[in-house]
Amino acid sequence: MTTITLTEFNRNPSLIARLARTRNVIITDHGAATLEIRRIDSQGSRLDELRRLGQVRPVRDRSSDPFPDFEVDPALASRLMAAFEEERDQREY
């Protein structure tokens, strides 16, 4: 919970709106609490709130293999290798 004076609220209401996205804000007038700004949709954990605000993001899943195994017909594989070697032999550099 954050406490802000009424003068600060009048000078910069967008700051209070930003603060109210993550916590309750109490606005005081001459030291007495007069207003309270609360989040309406504060469902989930603090981490969920930070994700919603874009302050943290989940790590990309790198556990899966980027090159999955697959089967190639041996005859096709040998033709592809022969074509590759023929093209390589024709290069002049």
C-alpha cells in the first residue's frame, strides 16, 4: 500500500494510476486519509500481475529438440548426396 498527498495526486494523476495497477493507493489531505484507490481485478498471484503488466515474462521453452529425428528413405538419401557432391564438384572456386 502506498500513501500519497492530495497535492501529489492533483499534480500527477497518471503516476497514481500506474501505482494503482500493482498496489492500493491511499490519498491523504492534511495528513488524514480521504481517498483510497484499489485494484478491481487483483486475481492471481503477484507474479501473474507482473506478467500482465509486462514487467516479467516467462522463459522460452528450450527443452524440445529443434531438429527432431525423422526417417529418410535410403535410396532418396543416396540420390540427394550424389546430387550434392556433383554440384560441389562443379563449383569453380
